[in-house]
Amino acid sequence: MCLGIPMRVSKLLPPDKALVESGRISMEASLLLVDDVKVGDYVLVHAGFALEVMDVEAAEETLRLLNEMVSS
């Protein structure tokens, strides 16, 4: 099973990467598979690739559930 993590875009790195963050984690992610990404957007990241741009509410709910699972 693979797991994608919602991460917020904090900086665009031309031509096709972004600095993304979730909690205390930040990393570079490829934007080759998504279009029209802006700073502040949430993207679903797996294996260093942004797979889709996420709705803010869905991203925050997913992060809340993941945090809940880890702390149980």
C-alpha cells in the first residue's frame, strides 16, 4: 500500500519543483504531474512527486486523521 501525504506549497522552484511542508517536515517535490500550482496550495505528495492539488478542507482533514492515527 502506498501513502500520499498532503503538503502545503511554500515556494515554487522553477521550472518544475516546489518546496512543500507538513508539520516540521519540508522537502522538494516535483510538479511534473500537476498543473497550476500556487504558493499556499496543498498537494498530495508520494515518492517526491505531487500527484494532485488538494482542496484545503480535504487536506486539513486528512492531516488531522493521520495525526490522530499516529497518536493513538
